[in-house]
Amino acid sequence: MTEIVKARNVGMKFRAVEALTDVSLDVAPGEQVALLGHNGAGKTTLFRLILGFIKPTAGSISIAGFAPGSDAARRVVSYLPEQVAFPKMLTGREVVRFYARLKGAAPEDVQAVLDKVELVEAADRRVDTYSKGMRQRLGLAQALVGNPRLLLLDEPTSGLDPLSRQHFYELIADVSRRGCSVLLSSHGLSELEARTDRVAILRKGRLVADGPLAELQTQADLPIRIRVRAAAGAVGSVHAEIGGGRINCASVELCCARGDKMRILSKISGLGAQVEDVDVASPTLDEVYRYFSNNGIEQVQRGDIQCTA
Amino acid sequence: MHGVITIAATEIRIGLRNRWIILSSLILLAFALILVLLGSAPGGEVKTDAVTVVVASLSTLSVYLVPLIALLLSYDAIAGEIDRGTLQLVLASPVSRGSVLVGKFLGHVAVLAIAVSSGYGIAGLVAFFANGAGEAVALIGVGRLIASSTVLGATFIAIGYIASASVRQTGTAAALAIAIWLFAVVLYDLVLLGGLLASQDGFFARAVFPWLLVFNPADAFRLYNMSAIDALAVGSNLGGAGSALPLSGLATMLSPVAWTAIALGLSTVILKRVRP
């Protein structure tokens, strides 16, 4: 089956500014891909290229085999911009109906998507009475109408509370189960809550990582942090035994590579009653993201994150 | 075509909901009633029908108010929608940019037509009955005023789109719209007047001035309404330069119609280059 998005060596230059450099990215049918990066890393530029609003200055993009921006491609893609303010005076249903008509969707689709995003009760109220979460769901509803094959969501969960965010990802997962591809952008990995099939990270317009989350975690190979709370009076001998750094008069903290984890843990368990408690922390998603998006700066700290206190 | 109708219908709905239509018709009605009530007092026992006099005053009012209302309606159409992110959504759907503009245009013209017909219509009826039911033919004058005001409004709506599509900020578009209004409606006539005074030999008055007068859609609108009233009853020389004009009668309205077509074409070209 053809890829829904096929970007090959795409470059985009705005006068002197190189917004994207040599980006190649594929999105398969039904796949969920998260595009991560700082503000200005090029996420929105890539979206505008996929929508055909701008033309790449290098490389090529095709949308289900069509040129971006062509009528055929626009029938495939649905878009939710980062910031969208629907006309306040219209009701939610009128907004969705408007976009349904523009996309040539069936009228009964309107009710179906309102139902899906749980806006049926509020559908006949004006948009200016909606909460932020409801507006975001309305935005998703207009994107879902007309059964698109690719959903393009620009930071869809920024500013949502954790519960609405979770709900949002459940909706997206449901859509992709029915074969719709999803390409969404986000500020950080933690916001994604590990819900997408694949993660692509942009740094200053370059694609620095592209793969499933677990693969990226292995690739980053960030150290694991072990904190040992010693029994009363034993902190000195524990420290002498396992090394690392004393963080207060009761605990010792050390970092180790993935491969060393078990060896060190067995050494700690060998200390018997001297140890009161052990806490093992794997690198967080944010740390993995920071590793890729700040590559270089982080590398210096690698191996002893916060262990040099 | 489907997109055009959808966009036009939504513009009308928004116009009704945000009280735009109510507000602008009330403004037109208020000014019109002032003219009707003040105008009828000194009219006394003049032969001319009272409604006709009112139509003459209203057409002067229209020259100022209708372009202003039209520009206020249209300056936000493109720049504002880019600001709010909704134009991106519309352009991401399979609708051509030309249809987007035509849909907005039809919607805005409908909004303006409703405002003008309710404002002037009520004022016209008040004048008609307040003066003990004049001739019915005078009401045709009111209808002509409403129709020509709508055409004038359509011209400035289309010109407003040029302003809205050429800048990125809504504020800049608003400033541009006000500048267009000031120039077309106020300064243009002053410049022409200056030209008339400055040219001693009368060449400007004979050969250039009439063309320049018809060239400006607002002046062409005024000429059309004055000449129509002239023909009807008033008999005085309200039309002024009437005899020397390159276009006369209904043909003067070709100027705003041509401007509308040019402005719509130009704003479509600009909109096609917009990269939201």
C-alpha cells in the first residue's frame, strides 16, 4: 500500500532562514506518528508543506501519491491548527456542518463526529460558551468529518488538562484503528504519554530521531539513577561500598549504564541490613527527548546526571 | 459552487448573529430619519414630491456611509481569518481560493443589502406617509436608491478584500480600509475641486474633470442618483456637470460595477499568493 505521507530530502528556506533541512519522513496508512521539537524546530513548517500552503525549496513531498495542495491531496488530509478561533456566534454544530459541506461530507457525518467527540449536548450552544477542552474537541470534530485518510494535528494537546489530554489521545487511537493516519506535533514526549506508534524529533530543522519510543530509549542509552537509603549510621559504609554521591546523611545516589544495573543492584542487596530502601529510576521520557533535542549539551552530562552534587 | 454557497450562507448567518446587520441598518435608519424629519420642515409647499427630496438627501448620505459600512464589513475577511486560523482550515479543504472569495463576497453583499434595504426602506416609508401619501412613483426612487447603494457597497466590499488580502495583520487592514474610504469619499472630491479652481482655461473642467468624476465609484453613484431625480421631477440642476458627462443615466453605474470586477479579480490574484 502506498504511504500516506512521503517526504524525501525536504528542505525549506525562508530567505536566509533554513527552516527545514533534508527531512525524510514516511507515514503509513493507520500509523500514528508524533513530531516533536522545540518552538521553531520546523514542525509547523512541515505541516504547511504537507498542506501545500508552501512549496519546498528542496526535495519532494507526496500525499497518498498526490501533490500537496492539489484537490485530490486536500480530500485526503484534514488539519487542526495550533491556534484556531471559530466564529463565536456560531454553534458547534454549525461550525462542523460548515466544514463538512466544504469537504463534501455526508450531512449525517456531522452528528456522528459530534457524538464521537462528546459534544452532542453542547452542539447547539454558541462556541463562545465553550471551555478550552470543548473548543479543542470541536476542532478535532471538524478535522474528523468527511473520513480523512490523514489527520494533521498541530500541538493538539497543549493547554489541556491531563484528563482531557488522555481523552484526546483515546479519540485519536480510535480513529487510527479505523485506518486513518495521524501525524501530530507536540512540545515534549511526556505530553504524548507514549501513545503513538512512532516518534520523530526535529532539531533546528533537521530530523534527529525517527523510530518507536522503546527504540529511541535504547538508542539514547541514558543512565539509570539508583538511590539507596541506608540504615541509621550505615551511610558511610554504604557509600564506601557502592560509590556514587552522598545526598544527605541517610542516602547515597549513583548513576549507571543500563548494562550495569543488575550488577550494582545485586551488590546493594548484598549489603543486607545496612540498606533500608532502594529506588531505581529509569530515564523519563522528558530526559530522552532532551537528549535528542539538545544533543551535544546533554552529552556532556551523560553518565552522571545530577550525580556530581 | 457548493463551497461558494456554504461560505456565503455562513457569512450571512454570522452577520445576523453578531448584530452587524441590525447595527448598520439602525445607523442608516437614524441618519435617514434625521434627514426625513428635518428635510420636510423647510420643504413647505414646494412642487417636488417630499419623498424625492428625501431620496436626494439620502443618496448624499449613502456616498459617505455605505462605503464605510462596506469596508468595515470586508477588511477583516482575509487577514482576520488568517489571524484566527480559520482560513487555514478552509484552504486545507478542497475549495478553490477563488470560490472562497466569491462566497464571502456574495455573503457580505447580502448582509449589506439587508441593512440598506431595511434602513432606507423604513425611512422611505416614513417620508411617504408622513407627507400624506405622495406619488407612488417616488417609492420607485427609494428602490433605485437601495439598489444603487448596494452596488456601491459591493464595490467597496471588493476593494476591502484587496486591503485584507495584502497585509497580514488585521489592524493594518483596518487602517488601510479607513485610508481607502478617506481618499475615495472625501479627499478625491477636494482634489477635483482644487483642480477646477486651478485650471484657468477650462480645459480641465471640460476634458478631464468629467472622466475623473465618473472614474470614482462613489461620485458615479452620486451622479446616477442625481440624474435620475433630475429626470423625474426636481428640475433644478442638482446633477451639476450632468450635460458634459462621458456616461449618463444608468451607464454611470458601469463605473462601480467595473471597479467591483477589477477589485474581485485583483484580490483573488493576491489571495492565491497568500501563504497561510
